[in-house]
Amino acid sequence: MASEPFLAVDHIAKHFGGVKAVKDVTFTVNRGEILGLIGPNGAGKTTTFNLISGLLPLTGGEVRLEGRRISGERPDRIASLGVARTFQGTRIFPALTVRENLETALLARAPVGFWADWFGLPAARAIHAAIGGEVTNVLDFIGLSAQAERIAGDMPYAHQSLLGVGLALALKPRLLLLDEPFAGMNPNETAGAAAMVQRIRDSGVTVLFVEHDMAAVMGICDRIVVVDQGSKIAEGAPAEIAANPRVIEAYLGSDEDA
Amino acid sequence: MNKLALPLFMIVMAALPQVVSEYQVYLLTLTVIWAIMALSMGLVLGYIGQINLGQIAFVAIAAYASTLLRLNFGLSFWLAAPIALAVVVGIAAIVGLITLRLRGPFFILVMLAFAEIVRLIIANWQEVTNGPLGLRGIAPPEPIFGVSFASKTAFYYLALVVLVVSLAALLRLVRSKTGRMLVAVREDEILAEFVGIPIMRQKVTGLCISAFVAGLGGILLGPFLTILAPSQFTLFASVDMIVMVVVGGVGTLAGPIIGAAFLTYIPELLSFANHFRPILMGVVLIVVTLFAPQGILGLLRGFKRTLAREARDGQ
């Protein structure tokens, strides 16, 4: 078991009818690293994410977390095993304030009794107080303390995106999957978010993310996996990937195409 | 709503019968019962985020169950009522488990069909329900703890207590975990499921609580009207509840009560003919949706904000 990687993505495949969105992708994620999953549009990155987080059933292969098969489990079960994710385009609870959003995520699994909470018994109140403290911590971490009382849906996209990360962090994951965390951010915001991703890793959470912004990917990843047309075409340190002719071809097209 | 609103509302409502005529006490009681039913619809619309055209079925089941238990088995009101409420909650759980998987128009249609089935059973099960002629001569609740409910005023106070206790309990509920989880499911089901909220269980719980409140209105209807007939429980009654919620303000609990007061008391007071009521409700619904989508409560809040802004700018 000592040789089992933290997360093993083992020959996974996903076919939508005749379309093979993910043909055969295999890679591992080591504990404590930041792994970037990149590839051109339609390469199968988000599908791979949906397969790992259980949002889609696999056509083939399996996903293991510390040697334990998690593919086939329901998304909420996978989340409770320590794999949290954000969503492309960001999912939040738009009508709630930022604080209420995070409270909701923390409250969802809190052992609050239905009647105890309805009638405000001390046990339930203690849990709410504890959650209030945790919310403050997450707000600090994602840098939204000043926006705590804003209606989440009214915030600029970059802030909603940070809140999406906060919602995932509220589930206290060991592995965090970020789906295009820097989309729609200006360079300043991207730098701030990239620093946050590194702080997340430093706090002991392994990070796997899908991203288009190559500069950001090169800057913060320990390793990079490149997929194209549903298959892995390269894997390695950022410098190796940047020099890999197959990667350059996938992104820019080969000479024959031109 | 600020903390003063509920006590103030209670004091005004409690004082009213002392200063108005007996006919107005009747109207006030009618308003309070409609407010209880609208409150139940407010929970469905605002917190489950569904439109329930079959909500009146829960009222009908509670009304008939409690009254039949009294008439046929000689149970007292105080024993029949909790049994009827338990029946309604049980039926809501079963119906909810089936229908809450459906979305949008499908949920609406199936609940509408459910309500029609309930109404048709009541209309056709002659031996038990006396069919379209209905149940007549329903007595006021038996005296309990030395309090008699024979007078119109005493019954009004009973209905008012039911409304206030329901409102207070629901105000607490929507601030508790259950309320927050319901709102989360309404806002984004995929995210809600992902953070670990059992979606179906939340929705069914919400519908059961809503049915319980609707049932509270139902158990009061029989003794209040002294007659129950299937014609009282048509689609239009569910629509009335929806209009009350929309007029008062969706997503709040005070809204349905304001809407019920507005739409019960005012038309009756102006002695509108009863058969114009469905048309009136339709017109009101269109006007409010177009010009005040947040309802009366939204208008009041907007007015308050404007006042505050003007006060600030004036300085």
C-alpha cells in the first residue's frame, strides 16, 4: 500500500454515444503537489474532472484515492471522502450572502438535529457558533472578509470564483479539484488567485487543476499532465512540457496542418 | 422584518374584535384562516421554489379527516385535529416522494392532478363524504381547559393563535439548518448535492411542513364555515393562495399574511360578487408580477430605502 499514489487515475474512458470524450487517460497525483491538467479546447479536461469527482459515470477504467476505488460513488460521497471541486463557470448560491454561502456548505454535513435546531437548543447553537468561526477562517483565506455580507450573485465574477473555491474548501478536502480557477480574471486577480492556490497546497491540501492560462500554470504547478483529443500526450515538470514538441503541436497545430 | 413587527401584529389583531362588528370578526377569521393557508404556500413557493397548484388538497384532506372523525366517531375536535394533521403529513410525504423528483411544469401538473383526484374522491364517495352536498352542521371545537369556542370571537382567537404560533415556528425554521438547506437546494441543486445536502429528503421535509400548515387551515375550516363541500376545494383555491403569496412577497413569511389580508378582507369589504373572484385574482396576479414583482413587502422595503436615502441626502 505504501506504493499506492495519493490519487490514481487508471485508464479512464468516457464515451458519449459515438463520441469518445476521454479515450484512455492515466496519471497519478502525489500527496502535497499542485498538478496542472492542460490541453486544447475539447481535449477532455473537464470530462476527466467530472469523472474523478463522480459527476459522470465512467465508461471504463477506475479512479482510486489512496488505493481505494472512488469511481462509481455518488459525487457527495466522493466529496465526503476528501475530494472537493469547483465548477467551470462557478457554482455558488447566488441569492445568499457570501457568509451564508459558506455557512451552508459547512452546515450541510454538521450534526445538527432537526428539532434541536428548529427550537434553538444549546447543542445546536454551539454548532452554529463553531461554524461561524470556521466561516471567518475561510473568508480570511480566500480574501473575501470585506465582502462577507454581499449577495454572492451580485459580486464580480472573480469574487464569485474565489467564493467557489471557498465552498470547496469548506468541505475540508484533502484533494481539491479546481476547474479553470483563473477564468475571467485580470492579471492582478490571477496572481492573487495563484498565490491562494499555493497557500492551499501549503496548508496540506493536494491540488489538481484544469486551466487555460498557460503563464499561471507554468508558474505554480509542480507537474503538468497534457491531454489532447481524449488521450494523455505528455506528463512532466513545467519546463519539460514547455519544450515538448507534441505539446507544441497539439496547441499550435503541426506544419502539415498549416 | 424587524423584531417589533410580530408583537405589534399580534396586539393589533388581538385588539380588533373588541372594536369591530360581529360581521367583521367573521371576515377577520376568514382572513386569518386564509393567511395560514397562504403561509403554507409561501413555504412551497419561496423555500422549495415550486408552484403547487395542488396545495388545497392538503387543506381538504385535513378538513374532511378531522370533521369525519368528529361526526362519525364522536371524537372531540382536539383529538380529531392532530390525527387529521398526521394523515395530511403522511400523504404529503408519499406524494412528495413521487412528485418532487419532477421539475417545473411536470411537478405542477402532477400536483394539480393529485388535487383533482382528492376533490373527485370527496365529491363521489357519497357514503362517507355525503358527496357534493357536503358535511353540514359542524359544531365549534369542544371547550377545553374551561375555554369555550362557541362564540365567533373566541373562535377568531383560536385561529389567531394557530396563525401566530405557525408564523413564529416557521420564522425559526427558515433560520435553522432546515430552512437554509431548502434555500440552497432551491438555488442550485447540483452544488447543494455536492456539498452534501440530501436533496430529496430536504424537499420532502419542506413539503410535509407546508402540508402540516395547510392542514392547520383545514382543521379550522369546518368549524368556522359549519359546512364542508368539494366545491370549496377547487384549483381556484390553490391559485388564490399563490396570488396571496405573490401579492404579499415571495420568499418571505410576512408576505403571505399581508397578501391574505389584502385579498380576503378588501374584496369582501367592498362586497365584490363571489363569481368575479377568479377574474380579480388573475388581474391582480398580472398587475403585481408586472409592476411589483417583490410584492407589497418589496414595495414597503423600497419605500423605506427611498426614505432613508432622502434623509441621508437631506443632511
